[in-house]
Amino acid sequence: LIQEIQRLTTFQIKPVIPTTDKFTRLTEVISHLDTLKLPMGDNPLNYWINDFLKECKEFRADLKHAHDDQVDTMIYALKELQILKVDWNKLTQKL
């Protein structure tokens, strides 16, 4: 996937190599979940929200859920913002 994105775009891709399991990674950033402001409403660009929320609700500590790609991606994004020391108040005010 990384090679495909690099080939098709000019995005700077930073591979992430996990050092812990998904549930542990979630616990490291869970305190920031309430700062997320998901785009809700009937806008066609929001088609993914329901699937994302369903996946979040079904995520289990024993990792016996059907899907977790979106949850895992959210965890990595939150972790990166945490590492960069993003001011969550300023970030959410712009959304």
C-alpha cells in the first residue's frame, strides 16, 4: 500500500511499525477520543461515518471483532497528534 501511494501521489508516507497490540495502542490515546468532531449530517462526503462508528462500537479488547482497520488508523492518527503535541483545543476549534 505504501509503495502504491508513493507511486500515485506526492504524499510523504511514513511507515508505522507497531510495537504493541491494537488494544494497548487504543488505551494510550483513548483520553483524546472525546476531542474528535466527526462530520455528521446528510452530506454525501460523510458516507463513511456510519461504518466507522459501527467498527468503533464493535472493537473488543479480546480482538475478536470482525473489522478494525478504521479503528487502527484512528489510533495511529491520534498517537501521531499526541507525539506532535497538538493543541487539541485549537484543532477542534478549526473544525
